[in-house]
Amino acid sequence: MAGINTEPFYLVFQEDYFADGNWLVGELNEEYLLIVKDDPKIEGSLYVYQVELAGGNVSGMPGSELQPGKRFSDEYSAVEKDLSRKVGDRMECRLAA
């Protein structure tokens, strides 16, 4: 289980889709809400995002939902994208292999 007790963990994508402050959902929709905690770190051709579980879930997220090819999308941003330099307008991305 990743993110037990809101411990941060990392998601790796092939493109820069999300921004600091975005709330993400995976393929199980809102069962596991994630919040992006920082701008991505670039490692070669990959973008590494620090995330943590949000929405009151402290029991963690199963590794089966964090496998390459799983889709994640931007569900919510606390700051309107038009008025923020931190929150972008990126949409959906698959985890890198």
C-alpha cells in the first residue's frame, strides 16, 4: 500500500500534465484522491510528481492501481487555473512504464 497515513509517494509520467495543487483521480475514480504536492522533477524524459492521498483516506492506495499504463486525470484544483501560475490546465495522463 502506498501513501499510508498520508505519507508522500511518487507517480511517474512521460509528459508534464499536472501542476502543484492539482487533485487527481485514477481509474477507480474518486475512491483514491491524490493531491500533487510540488512541481514535477524531470528525470531524463520522465516527469516525477510527489503526491499524497487526500480526502481522508489514511489506509493507503494498493500498488495494483499504480502500475504502468494506469490512467490519471485532473479532478479538481483549489485555485482557478486562470488566476494561478501554480495550477495548470492539463487533463489526463498514463503512468510511465
